[in-house]
Amino acid sequence: MANILVVDDELGIRDLLSEILNDEGHNVELAENAAEARIARLQSRPDLVLLDIWMPDTDGVSLLKEWAAAGALTMPVIMMSGHATIDTAVEATRIGAFSFLEKPITLQKLLKAVEQALTRNATRKAAPVPVLQAHSDNRVVPLEMLSSMPGALSSTSLLGPQSQQTFDLDKPLREARDGFEKAYFEFHLAQEGGSMTRVAEQTGLERTHLYRKLKQLGVDLARGKRG
């Protein structure tokens, strides 16, 4: 059972979603505007929010931006609307929304979206966050912060022995980024047994571009080959 917050200015929509989700065994909190949603999010700490885009006081995208800016998107948010454009849906996803449901919402799509969001939320809470340690002053830097930098390593590429690497974060950005990229490609070379074809597929680069990039970074191409 999950705590789900439904935010919609239409009473009929709130009642319908509440009934469906209650039947699925979830605990449902209701809010008819952004002001009530802010209070409910703080009090009930929902595992999931279903958020309408078009509301009279503050629209759903603005509320999503507000939560994202405050670091309050600790739960997945599913946006809902019967009038939103593709651009609006894309913007909401870019800000941090998990998915988008178009009204009228079918039962099948609702339950599928809710299940996927709750599954991801549970996985995120259960997974430990790997960290990288800077050489200079032993600061611990979460990978989520580093992933926003161009060329930075993702958390999935650091699982295994690579997760113990350290990087000097006092270097200029370009040098630090080169260090991240070199570790990234060395990881994939080791994973793929030195196969440039598979590494190119995994990293999304053309082979010519990949060779040039590896040479530029000083990556030992023989290092990842299996004997």
C-alpha cells in the first residue's frame, strides 16, 4: 500500500481517482489546488503525486518547478491534463515529472503508470548511493551531482571496481571532465572485452569518433582485451 496525493481542481476527477486507487489498496490524500497540495505533501509525505496541470491558482507545471527548485521532488509525480500540448508534457518531464497522463484517463493507463512510478520509487529508496571522494580535502560528492556535468559518469557505469575510483575535483573543469570520460571508456572497454564495436554501441558513438576520443584521452586500447 502506498500514500498517493491526488491534486485536481475538478471534484469528479478527485473522487474517481480516489475510488480507483482506494480499491487498489492505496491510501489517498486529496487536494483541489496548489496551496492544499503544498500542505498535503508536507504532512502526508506521499509516495506518489498525481498532479493536474491546469488549476486556477498555481498551475501544475509551476508547482512542479517550485518543488524541483526546493529539492522537494522526493517522490515521482505523474502529470495529468486534457488540454496540454506536447511541449507542455516535454517541459514537465524535463523538470522532473515521471510521466504524463492525458484526460480522460483510462483505468488501464492509470494503474500501469501508478505501478511503474511506485516501483521506481521503491527501487530508488532501496538502492545505496555510490559516492566519489575528492583527493584534496576528503569531501564526498554524490554521483547524482556529478551526473549533471557534461561527460560525467553515471551511477550505472560506476558499479563494481570502478566505484572505488577517486578524482581530483580541484582541477580545472576540462581536466576533471577528461578524467571522468577516461574512466567511463575504460570501464566499457573492460566490460566489452576490448570490442570497439560493442563499446561504440554502448556509448552511442561512431567507431571513428570513438577511436579519436580514446586517443585524445590517452586510453590504453589493449587494457580491456580479454586474453
